[in-house]
Amino acid sequence: MTWRELLWGADSVTAACTFVPPAAEAVCEVCHASTRQGRRRCFACFRTSAQVTMPAEGVVPISLYRTGDNLWHALRRYKDGRDPRLRRRLGRRLGRLLSGFLRRHLACIAPGVSPDWRITVVPPTRRRSQRHPLEKVVRRSFWLRRRYVRTLRTATRPSHNAASDTAFKVIRDVRGLPLLVVDDTFTTGASVQSATSALRLAGAQVVAVVVIGRVVNSDATPEEAELWAAATRTPWRLNRCCREGG
């Protein structure tokens, strides 16, 4: 076996996932990162949700992760890895993770959703000559492929800490369309909040926002370190999500 096959085995992506705690005291009600005592939202969500007109009030991460961890490498290399075979392999595994998670948890993350719901992705903040890698991940699942619609393109690249109603342009009629919005990573929430607000302002019904990984900087604050330590003590399971309270 090659070193890549050893590193990215059959369950490499799911094995790299970390438990996401439900919203509670010291856990952000939006993104499930840490908050300071007495605060319902982390500073990043407090700031970026206030910068747009119609923000996402809740985001469902499949996993927490830290920079440099295995999931961080997977989420980077499926897009920008030099080896095309490794990119495809990671894309397939991320697609299985996303599809499996949504099959199990759609009812709790979007209760009462219309049978006609569709899925869309947050565009990359920098232009790519080829199709967005996350779009390829979604389309690898037959179940998700038939529900996928491309709704947005990047108009002006949102900065790392600043969300905007005009960062993304809606490129099709979405009025009344029940949409599940998906992104691969969540750091400050600027891209997710910008995309959600643009879609909602255009008339879409954003039924849920799901991100594969929510970044945690366990070296930044004692609260982040405590959240990460508590999360790693609970095994991650595909049949459990942060909306179900574990």
C-alpha cells in the first residue's frame, strides 16, 4: 500500500471527526463553538450575523476540528491536493459522510421540510477554473445529485471577518424554494452568513445550514480549550448530531 492509502484508509474521514456538543451554557447557539460565560453566541457569530440582513440563526456542523488535524488535511486536500487520485478519494469519502449524515438527521435539522427541498453549496471565495470541489462532493451521491441546484456565484470576495449581503449573487429564481445550504468549513461564519442572507433576501426558504467541519482553536482561549477537551471525551457517531443533544 502507498503512504496515501495508509493515511486515508476506508474510514479515514469519519475516524477524523470529533463530537459536536449541543447548544448550551458556554456553547454557541449558532455554530456550537465556545462562548464566554453568560453569552449565548460566540464573538464571531455575534459579529457576522449582525453584518447581514437575514442571517442564519443556526448552523449544524458535522464535526469539530483543529488546524493541522486529519479532518483539516482532508478538507484542504480534497480541493487543493496535488494528487488527483487523492482528491477524488477524499471527495468520495466526504460525499459519503455528508450524504449519510443528512439521511440520518434531516428530520431533526429541518423538521417538517417540504419533500421538494433542494441542496445548494456556498461558492468558493476565490474563483476557480473548474467546478467547485464541494459541488462535486454533493453530486457524488445520487440521492443528493438529483436535489442539487446551483444558486450563487461570488460577486465580491467576503473578508475573513466581514459578512455582506452582496458578497454572493443569486443566479436563478429561488423564490419559495426550500433550500439546504452546505459548506465544507466554518471559521468565522462570514461566507455562510453572506450566502444565507443573499438567498433569503431573494425569497428562498433556507431550511438548514450544514457545514462539514467547524474550526476550533483550542490555543486561543480557555473556553475553546475546555470545549475541545470535552468534545474529544465523547466518541463521534454518525447517528448522533448536535441538534439531538447527543
